[in-house]
Amino acid sequence: MMGNELQGDFIKFLGTGGARVVVSRQVRASAGAWLRLSGVNLYLDPGPGALVKCWKSRPPLNPSLLDGIIITHRHLDHAGDLNALTEAMTEAGFKKRGSVFLPSDALGEEPVLFRYLRPLVERLEVLEAGKSYKVKNLVFTTPVRHLHAVETYGLLLPLPWGRIAWIADTLYFPELIDYYRSDLLILNVPLLEPRAPGKIQHLFLADARVLIREIRPKVAVLTHFGMTMLRARPWVLAERLSDETGVRVLAAQDGMTLSLPELLQ
Ligand SMILES: [Zn+2]
């Protein structure tokens, strides 16, 4: 069987695109990421294409190995494939297994998870600010509610070898620095420059610079790129950020795998 054995810890970016234009045109894939940490398999933000990207990945990633799916917020580019992936996690609905974590408004008036799928998962958990969640022997925290159009959280994952922080979509606010102190810092940076200030609630490149400089992780990774970032070539921007901050900064690419904790050594 393909994709039935995974070894070592890693973060694999199955998609590194963000925002509407990039997602609609699939300039970059919008599939989110597979995290295997302390042997626990989690899927973060399965946007459109996530299920296909799992199976087309080399080697294939079998979604029935997932222990959980986390949705940082209900926007399409983060939750578009949640139903497809949930059904795949439960072995096409034949086995009650796995967890789904999502903010309360993702189950609200216009839910992003079909009702018929909910009894198929072992655990459906609503994310809240300041709370920690345990999946097998892995713990993650959603430290603070972000400033975004809908209820949104980032992740903090304390591991035996260090901390991982993933800052999902948000407008910059200075408290992010203390909430996301980490050794590996992953940032969703859709925008090169601020546009329509106050209206588009996203990080832009200068925000990423401040966060990296202040948090000083061992490695920082930029992802979730919109058109303005892609036109400016993220790998060039990442190299410039490395020079400016003294921190090793990488630009994620579709299919890129971070082997952990080797990356930080
Ligand atoms: Zn969003």
C-alpha cells in the first residue's frame, strides 16, 4: 500500500498560495500543510486541492493516517477541502476516527464542516484563545485570537527540541511577539505592502521583518503568498530578510519539506 508508513518528524507544505487571486488561478497550490510532530499527523488549513495534493505528493500522504485536522479560520483558502479531507481521514466514512479543530464560527450559520461528517470524527473541538489541546502525545496551543475578518487562531507547538509557532492570517499587533516566541517561526505573509490600511487584515513583508527580528527564532519560514509577494519573488525577499535580521529565513515552496528537528541544528 502506498503512503501507509511515515517516518520522522516533518512539516510538508502542500500549498503555499494565499488570498483569492492566487487561489482562484492556482498560481501556487492552496493545500495547506501536513505536520508530523512527535509521530502525530496533523493537517493544517486544507484549502482547495488538499486531498488531491496528499495523494499526488511523493511519497503519497495517506489521509487515513491523520490524527487530526486544524482549521485556523473559515476562509476558503484555509477550509475549502475540509469536508473531503475529513471523509478521507475517516477511511471514506467507514471508520470513526480522528479529530477536527476549528473556531466556533466555522460551525456557525454557514458551517464549513458538513453535518453528516461530524459523527464520523472521534472528536470535534472548538478552538478558543489561550487554550491547549492534546492529540495523542502532542500538545498545541492557540494563544490569542487574531485580528482578521473572521475568528482566527495561530498555533504554538512545544516539542522536546524546541517550539514551533505558526502565525496564521492576521493584522499585525505588537502582542504577537510575546505570544509566538519560538525556535521555528512560520508566518502567513500574503502581502508585499500595506494596501487599503485597516481593510485587508493580513501581515505584509515589513510586519514579518519586525516579528522575525523581535522573536529571533533559529529559522523563520514565509508562506501563504498573494500575488504581490509572488511577483517580488519570495526567495529573494527571504534572503533579504535573512541579511536584515541575522535570522535564517526561508520562503516556502509547494512540496517543500522541513525535516525536524534537523532543520534547526
Ligand atoms: Zn483569511
